Amino acid sequence: MASTDRKKRKASPLMINQEIQYKDIELLKTFITEHGKILPRRRTNLTVKQQKNLKKAVKRARILSLLPFVLKDKN
């Protein structure tokens, strides 16, 4: 008999009802690479709705100059 190996979904790092705010820069920095790119869902383990809210929050923070668009090299 073949056993069915099902992958367990990792829990979202955020609480289900936790709101992602553009003002919370420390939280947003955890979802951004060192080059300033937003991490994909497969790396962040966020839900679709949370990932969309994250994208909006990062874009708002960038427009308000709370986050840089591109991080400069230190060389």
C-alpha cells in the first residue's frame, strides 16, 4: 500500500487578523531582501490576502520615503 505523504502547510508568521501597516517599518523589513525586493509568498508563508496587503504597505512606505526603493551598495 502506498502511503499518502502530504506536506504540512507552515503557519503564517502573522496572526490571522493582524493588519499590516505601512507605518510598521520593522515588520516590513522582515519581508524585504537586502536589495529592497519584496519576498515571494513561498518564502514568507503569508496568505494571498496578507501578501497583497504587504505589497500595498511596502509601496505606500516607499512613496512616503519610510523605505527606500533600492538599497545602495556599500562599495
